[in-house]
Amino acid sequence: MKNSCYIAGFSYFVPEGVLTNRDLERFVDTNDEWIVSRTGIRQRHVAGGQTCSDLAYEASRTALQRSGLEPGDITHIITATFTPDAYVPNAACVIMEKLGIRGIPAMDINAACTGFVYGIELARGLCQLSSGSRILLVASEVVTSRINFKDRSTSVLFGDGAGACVLTRESPGGGIPAGYIEDVLLRADGSLGPLLTVKGGGSGYPLVLGETVGDDFFVQMEGREVFKHAVRSMRDVSMDILKKNNITADDIDLFIPHQANIRIIEALAKLMHVKEEKIFVNVHEYGNTSAASVPIALADAWEKGRIRPGQLVLMVAFGGGFTWGATLIRF
């Protein structure tokens, strides 16, 4: 196929450290019942001393093994993150070094929680430029490095983790689980950016030697407004991609939404008329891992037997910027 692109060899990795709601009760003005009833989250994994590239390396290594490829077979590395190890070098270059790869393009993209879906579209374009493209797409976040644990409105929501996959022009075959990318739709609206921010340290909000770190260094969010826009935007882009491909929600075998909040997921599914048994949810285990949320859920769903050959999967995400997007994948 002229525009063919396959996603294969996917995997995820989360750090061993687990922070439960009961743990949070010790230093945040909250409780387990409040968190579960409003978010569905019961625990989240926390990196501790691990970095974005550490998590990405582990997810990437397994994804490569499952795709039947060696690190040296990769032609491009794309990393979706807003929490890289450092501003320079970018996370993709650090991951490249850890994998023992040199001499290929390596870039980061930041679309916040929509980063993986944005990365799929970028990789799909690269596949069309070269039939030999073998692209490592990894979304990795240490969101807790940018969380103010004195802010109960955000501290209960986020966790750390990474998801990775390999994208190729041709189907990998050989029994490797692979999905044909049917379509991708991406959207953004910069006018809504102030509703969800991490400003401190950027050129518009520079750090000054000797000054203490302020609140703007951490995730700041207008929760109610973000909730409203997240549900509406993910609904609209999901319905648009279904309509564009002449299908309905009934034709979807599995729906994998961004794992941000169980109330968002439930409201979105209700508006789209997606049956409960078709929705994959793991937010209770991992919390919101930003760009890593969708690929973690994808790999988790496959490992749990929720994805089988012939099935059509719809993935949708929403993040700061605001950005949002959806992709249809046929396995």
C-alpha cells in the first residue's frame, strides 16, 4: 500500500516504586475515598531516582525484542515527553546512547499527553519518505518530577512510566503483533494553553541563580475547565475520525482513551455511545502518565489479551497546549 505504516513490537515499563492513595494521605490533605471517587486512581508508579531516558530505555529494549529487531536496525528515534532528563541533549539522543545507536536522526516532541498520538502521525509521514524506515517511537514521562505534592488537586493524578513501539512501512510478519494504522487526526488550540501549564524554567519564565523554585515550576491546572475541554475535544476528534472512515462506534472492537481520570473516560464513552465492555481502563493502576498513558494502555491491553488479530482499535488523547488527537489501528 502506498501509505502503509504498521505499529509493531510495543511494550511498556513502569518503575518499581508505588505510591498508593494511603501513602498520599500521610503528606497531602486528601484521602483514598476522595481520590477514588473523583479520579478512579488507586495508585501510581514513581520513578524515584530514575530518569525519563531510564524508563524509555527499558520500554524500548523490550519493544525492539518483540519486533524482532536489534537497536542497530532502527533508522529514527522519536521521543514524546515534557519531562526529559535535560533540555539539552534531548531525551532521544540520551536514549540513543543507552541503546548503543549512533548516526541516525533523534528528536523529541512535546504535545503533553497527546505526544504518542502526535508521534504516530510523524512516524507515519517518515515511513512514506523511505520504505526502509524502522522508527522507534517512545513516550516517557517522569511527571512526578514536576508535581507539587502540597497541591492536592494535581498531586493525586499523575504517575511515571514509558511506552514504546516500532513503526515500519511493511508488515513485520513472523507472528509479531502488528497493527496497520488506518488513520490519524490531530488537533490543537493554543488559546486554551493557560488552563494547563508547566511554565517555570522556560525562556518566558527563566530561573534566576539563587532564587527558590516557584509554583510555576510544577503542573498547574484549572481542573474543571480542563475536564470540560478534554471530554468535548476527545469526543469530537473521535467522531470525526470515525465519520471520515465511514464507520461508527459500534464498529470499534476496543477503545483506548487517555488514562487521565475515570470520570473523563466515562463521560467520553457515554457521549460516544461506546459499550463499557469495549473500553480499556488501567488508570487505577498507573494514574495519568501523560504522553506515556496511551502506549502503556495499548501494551497492557495486548498483554491482557484484549487485542486480537482482526480487531479495530481507536485510541484518543488530550493534553496541555491544548492538543488532542485520535488514531485508528487495525490489528
